[in-house]
Amino acid sequence: MLRRLRIPLWLKLSMLTGIVVTGLTGILVYTAYRQGYRDLEERFGLVLKHIAINTAMRIDGRVHKTIVQSKDPNGAAFQSLRHLLQEVMEKNYLTHETLYTFHRVGDRDVQFAVMLHKEPFIGNPYNIPEANRPVFDQVLAGKPAFTPIYTDDHGMWISGLAPIFDGDSVVGIVEADFSITKFVMQLEERMQYYLVLSGATLLIALVVTILLAIRFTQPIRSLKKAAGEITSGNLEIELKIESHDELGELEHSFNLMTRSLRERYMMLKYISPHTIRMIQRHMIGPGHRQEARRDLVIFFADIRGFTAYSENRPPEEVIHNLNLILGKQAALIEKHGGEIDKFVGDEIVATFEGDNAAVQALQTAIAIQKMVAENLLLRQFDPTLKIGIGIANGEVVIGNIGSDDRKDFTIIGSNVNLASRICNAAAAGEILLSGKIYFALSDDHTFAIKKKGMLRAKGFSDLISVYSCRWEEIAV
């Protein structure tokens, strides 16, 4: 298997700077180029459009139609309009090949009408460039316009167009062209200069970034080495503080952390990961109440006969075996979506939440009882050991119980007491359910449940209906 290439942080920072600066430079240069390109189009396009508009307003559409009909370059109509175009050309510094008129043919086609060329070509069809087709359609609809910059065999151009009217009908078009090649080349040369300047700036930025990155990552490398020492169990590590900036503060904070770790290391061993997970899940933010009402399924499982089992055995053996038994139960609880609330001696308290909580809790209880029955859990300790399980559901309060200095994050409420009483009433190897759990599962025929009777539980004035699950008949 190939090892992933390790890239130093200083090199990553340098590469990131290069990428960012290059990207920003490219974006800025491209944006400037596109803006300059659009400015050229708009500046020259508007001027050419107004030249075309002013020229078209001086042309009689009826007279213009007769030119193509007669195709006589010596006729009065042609010569009159040619003189007009000559005047417009001279006043606006255009050339003879850049100012002419078209005669409309059909809905979308045009043919040459009046031009300033030495040899007139009246009536020749004009192949409209596809890129300019939308602009011609707009002008034929009666609206003046100018084209975007386009390219042909003679260079780059922009054109202004205006309709020639005969009454309300568009019978022709005036087009004024201008060669914009020189201006576009100047724009491109300017952008090339900016790119060269940006490249030099990028090189300088990279050199500075590499030097700064090496300088700034040195404390980070020291932190990494120190963190590795802590991971190896060495809590005596101390960093030498060499700067008074944020990195120096970080090194100082790291030293404070290691001192605190040395002080609290033994305490952390006694904090249950289940308790941590419960706190992370249920705590409301600082400044708010830290109690919450939740609708949960409460699960109690108690090892029957464990007190007698532990009476004549060494405490170390008892604790080891108890942890093993509780650990296997906890694994099944978590496998089926439950969360451990606490361990009370040889009893385990767990909760299930959600629409499928009752099913998950009962599946967990069946899995535990089957594991015990198959002698996979208790055979190595005492075959007489069994587990009694009680399950109830309802609203509980989740919160901190205790003093300001010592708290236990747990669930309380009458439904918790009910689950505990039902568990106490369960025989060894039995699963007992409350009435609410039974009715929650009444539509699920997977489980074999029957009513066991009425339970008089301590702390409850009314008798409680309890139901027993014949788990031996169910496959899990």
C-alpha cells in the first residue's frame, strides 16, 4: 500500500499563497480585459449607432427603394444618397468602405443599395454574419443597435445600424463600420504587461511567504513533537517560549494544559464515556436551564443472584467479572440504539428514544436473555446467575442532580421509578413490560407478549398492569 506523501506545512502555505495570488491575478486580469473589451464595444458602438441613426433620418425610404429597382449608379437617387454618405464619412472620419446602406429583401435578408466604393455593386446580396444576425433582426424590427466586436478577413470590427423607414415600414438599413483591431491589440498588450507585473509580484510574495511560513511553523513543529510526547504518556513535557505573539501565547497555553492534565489525569479515568455522551447530547447551552423533559423508554436490567455470588470471592475478581457482564449488556444496548444512563451496582439503567424506541428496547432485552440462556455470558462465573429486565416509558426529566461541586447527570421521574419497580418484580430470566409499552407494541406481532397480572409497586397508589415477553419463542 502506498504511503501518502507528507507535505510540510510551510510548503502548503507557500503553495496556497501561490494558488491564491495566481487565481486572484488571473481573475483580476481577465475581469479587466473583459471590462476593457466591453468598454470598447460600448464606446465605439454607441458613436456608430448615432451616426447611423442621423444618416437614416435624412434618407427617404421611397427614394431608397427605387435605387435597387433601377440599379442605376448614375441615377439621381443613387448619386444624391451617395453624396449624403460622402458627407457623413468626412464629418465622422470614416473610410469609403465602412459606410453603406442595405435594401430589405423579405423578412430577414438584405442586399446592398448605396455605397462609396469606386465600383458600385447595387443589388448584390449581403451574407449577414451569424454572430450579427440578432442585431440585424432588431434593426429590421425598427430599433437601432450596434454589434458586438466581430472578426472577418480584414480584422476586427464593430458596426452601428439604424433602420430606414417608408412610413411605418422598415425598407432598408444604414450601416457604419469601424475597424477596432488596433484598440483590441492595445488592450491585449496592456493585459500582457499586467500579467508580467503580476508574475513578478507573485514571485516576491512566494519568497516572503516561504520565509515567514518556515518562521511561523517552527513553534507548531515544537507543539507537534510535544503532543506526541503526551500521546506517549509523558506529561512532564514543557515548551520553551521564544516569542510574545499569538504563537507564544499558544505555547504558554500548551504548558498550562499539560500541567492541568497531570493534575486531572487520575480523575479522568473515573469519568464514564456514557456520561460524557449523555452530557453532550442533552445539555442546553450556558446560561440556560440544564434540565429538559423528554419522552423516553427506560430500561432496567438487574443480575439476579450476584450478591450471593460475590459474597465469598475476592473483590478484584468480583469487580472484573461484574465489569465484563455489564460491558456485554452495554454493547447490546448500544447496538440496538440505546444509551447507558448509569450503572448501579450490578444493575444497568439505559434509555431509548424515538418512534421505534419500544421495539429497540425489547429487542435488546431479548438479545440479553438469549445470550444468558445460551451460556455465553455467565457460564464462566456461575450458571445460576440470571438477569431480570423491566421496561417502561413516559416523560422523564434529564438534568444535573447533586451539589455545586459534585453532580450526576441522570434521568428522574415517576416513570423511572416505575421501570425500576417492574425490574424488581421480574423473575430471573424474565422480561416485564409496563402497560404503555405493551400498547405501544400491540400492532407488532413479532413479539410474544401476554399479561402477567397487576403489580402493587412501592410509591404508586394504583395497581400497575405488567406484561411478560416469552422471549424464548422469538428469533433475534
